[in-house]
Amino acid sequence: MNVQPAASLFLNGRPVEGEGDALPVLYPYTGEEIASLREATTGQVAEACKAAAAAQVEWAALAPVERGRVLLRAAAIIRERNEELSRLETLDTGKPIQETLVADWESGAAALEYFGGLAATVTGQMIPLGSDWAYTIREPLGVCAGIGAWNYPSQIACWKAAPALAMGNAMVFKPSEETPLGALKLAEILIEAGLPAGVFNVVQGRGAVGAALVTDPHVAKVSLTGSVPTGRKVYAAAAEGIRHVTMELGGKSPLIVFDDANLDDAVGAAMLANFYSSGQICSNGTRVFVQSGIREAFLDKLQARIATIRIGDPLDPDTQHGPIVSAAQAGKIRAAIAAGEAEGARLVCGGPGEGAFVPPTVFADATDQMALAREEIFGPVMTTLAFEDEDEVIRRANATGYGLAAGVFTRDLARAHRVAARVEAGTCWINAYNLTPVEMPFGGVKMSGVGRENSAAAIEHYSQLKTVYVGMGSVDAPY
Ligand code: NAD
């Protein structure tokens, strides 16, 4: 299998070969090298930012409806090619084709449609001040840097590019070094849709390339999707230049199941919240709090359904659970499983697995103090914890530095809304989990992040206000 792109980078409207270190792209299922890329040098990062700064001026001068039209055309191209793009996404990430066909480029296209449509609706405010008045203009920030994680590479590129471009910014995007291919496709598609050269650029590389991008003098804003430790570094580097930031970071989210819940739905949601994309999802509900009366029934149903999960070749349309993105990540997940066993949690099913695969794994009898219940694993590992009552579970659910998401399953509507109000999370699902349509804001509180992606809320994170005061009379100076 060979999916070598025309070149490693996309600078100023065309593919350009990277001149930095080698960046092999491995298919997680087989370990086979499917493309051989090169990182961008610091000079090439600077070149990308310079091209973006030059292109941004003309792009911002277009009528918003014209910018929107380009994004809508790009979305239509993505939808036409969804099958071919999803196959590439599966090769890049190892995620099952039955997932990538519906969740990756599809969600990226929705973001381009949403922000393409929204572009022309963004207006300022007129502020009456007696005889004088003021008005506001929402202006682009300039050049935005986007830095992605490896779990949803093409979706992340679209979620960042769509609002940025809609508001008249240019972007230099660095995908994760593990999954560099999708962003290059997005760059090609945007050009085909009519985007002027230089408005969307792609550089490749590991953390050092990301660091060079964040501190480039042309960059006005940085949007990162990644882990908390990386977020801390990127936020600090951005602060040096007082750059705007959006930080989409990790989590250890609680999913709370009360004893009146529809058990089948709660079990299904807990599985989606832990095993979709082999558990490599930031908002996963990895701490499943189950009220003690239904604990055994919950675990029995869970085990029975896990036994039917089809694990295997990600390109087989029947496969439901694919490999982990890299051997390094599989190793980290196995270490977390081993630590959970050593800490005394009960392994209900699954375990370390072998090769590229870690099977759906469930722990019971865990305590809040165990690393299993505190640290983000980013793999298919569910930790179940028993609880007695609402106050107790809220206190325990909130006893974490993270705050990305939460879920509650109950048939008691008043309780559902009470819990949603009390959990410290950017998103709380009631009788659902991990649904992130573009219409609703997404992002974290506490250490899970700053800012929001998707929805009209994202507009504020890709623009700034200019206020214009209009004096209508003579100037009343006391001098
Ligand atoms: P990571 O933090 O290792 O890397 C993220 C990106 O940052 C990569 O592109 C990497 O090259 C880059 N990077 C690393 N060091 C850098 C530096 N010093 N300066 C600039 N860039 C740097 O994360 P990962 O392992 O790729 O992804 C998994 C993490 O991402 C998990 O913690 C997960 O929860 C989080 N995540 C969050 C969201 C969200 O929306 N909140 C979505 C997906 C993943």
C-alpha cells in the first residue's frame, strides 16, 4: 500500500517537499510504511507564515458571502469523495472504516458548511450614545496556527480551518506527526474550491516544528488540540507574544448512571464513551460511576455486549474495533492496565492484548485514588466506580483537575438537569454521550481547555472587535 502525497508540505497554494528530518507514515494495522514524508525546517515554517500573512489581506477583503461560498464548495467536494478520503483516514489512523466513513471527514464537511453559511451573518453592533454613537466591527485576527492531535486528524483540521477562514483569517496547520495525510488533502480541496493560494498552508513535523510555528512573529492566534502537558507549553509560548489561544486538551470525564436509568441505553453509551476509535477520544467518559443497586446488572450486560465486538482489519467494513495508532501509544495503554491490576482493581474483561491491538477493557472495584481513575489513558479502558447518592457522586465526579465532558443517565428529568448544572465540565450529555454536532459549542473547563470550537461561539475565538466612536458635534475641550 502506498499513499505517498505529491509532497510533504503545502505552502502558498502548492505541494512543497519538506527539507527537515524524515517522517515515515505507518499503517497502524500492519506497521507497513505507507508514505515517507519530511518535516518542515524552521525556515519553511517561517515561509508558510509569511505566505499566510500576505494572502490573508486579500482574503479578508472579500465579501463574507464569497468566503463562505469557497467553504461550501470544499464541503461538497469532501462529501463527493468521502469514501476515498475515509479510506485514507483509516490508513493514517488505523480507525475502522465503518467509523471514518461517518465520523471524520463527514464532521469536517459539516464544519465547513456551518461556518461557510455563518460567514455572511456576522455583523457588528450600533451603540447609541445620545447625539454621538459608536459601532463595532468584527475583524479577523490575521494568521492563525492550528496544531492537531492524531485521533481525528482531518476533523480537527476542518474544525480549526472552517471558522478561521470564514472570519477572514489565514491558517498554517501542523497535523500530528502520527497522522499527517488528511490535512494535505484538505489543503488541495480548498484550492480546488477556489481558496486563494497561501490562505491555508500545511507544515509537517514533531513538537519542535509546532513550537517554531507558535512563536513565529506573523502568528496572532494558536489553536491546539492535544494533551495537557503540551497545552501548558504551547499556552506559555503563545503568552510571550500575547497571542490568542484555543486549547482543546485532555480529560478524565465522568459518566454517571443512576439506578433508574434505561440500562441498555446506559451500557451502550458507556461502550461508545470508552471504545469508539479504540478509546482514543478526548471527551471519553472513562470514569463510569454506577449506582450500587444496579452495579452487577450493569457489568453483566456490559460484558455480554463487549463479547460481540468485532476486532480486526480496519478496512473490513464489519470491523468495529481497530488497532491503536502507534506502538508507543499501545505501550502506554498496556502500562496503565498493568498499573490498574497492580493497584488492586478487578479486571472484568479485556487486558493488554497483543501487537497493535488493545481489546475493550473494563475494570471494576476501582477507587478514586487509583491512577486508573485519575489519569487520562487515551485507550479502550473503562473504569467503573460504585456510588450511593447524588451529592456523593457529584463531589467525586468533580474531584479532578480535568473538566472536558460529563454524562448522566437517569429517567428523572429534574435530577438530570440538576446534575448537568453541578458537574464541572464544558459539555454534559443527558441520556446520550459523545455526540458533538457542529451546532453546539465544544471545549473544556479547568485544565481541559480554554475557548470553544464549533457553533457561533467559535467566531469569537477567530476574530476581534474594533470599536469606532463617532463624534457628531463639536469637541468640548476644557483647555
Ligand atoms: P500531544 O499533546 O502529544 O500532541 C498534540 C500536538 O502538539 C501534536 O501535533 C504535536 O506534534 C504538537 N506538539 C507537541 N509538543 C509541542 C510544542 N512544544 N509546541 C507546539 N506543538 C507541540 O497529543 P496527542 O498525543 O497527539 O493527542 C492526544 C491528546 O490530545 C489527549 O490528551 C487528548 O485528550 C487530546 N485531545 C483533545 C481533544 C479536544 O478537543 N479537547 C481532541 C482530541 C485529542
